[in-house]
Amino acid sequence: MKAIVDQETCTGCGLCADTCPEVFKMEGDTAVAYADPVPEGAQEDCRQAAEGCPVDAIKVE
Ligand code: SF4
């Protein structure tokens, strides 16, 4: 499982880094998915972060 943050769309709200800090962190004004692949134990939180993103900037595949 892999998570990708669309840097053009991300508004930097910080929600994904709060919801799933194992995968997302803030870098300047946007979030990045720094864990690749998404660790087994973080997959549910990662999906929640993707669903919770207010601008749908996170793709999970
Ligand atoms: S939740 Fe979405 S908009 Fe907010 S920091 Fe994460 S990727 Fe960016």
C-alpha cells in the first residue's frame, strides 16, 4: 500500500499528519507521505487520513 499527497492540492491543514503520523508529516506548507510502503499497522489510519482530507489531496493505492 502506498500513499501520495498531491502537492498542488494540499492546503497544509495538518489533519493527515495528526490522523496518521506514521505516514504523513508536514514539510513547509504541505504534507508529504514519507512512509513507503505504508506500514502494516498504519493502513487503517492512513485510509482515514485520506478520507478525512478536506480537499481530497491524498491518493492511496
Ligand atoms: S489533510 Fe489534505 S490538505 Fe490537509 S495537510 Fe493533509 S494532504 Fe494536505
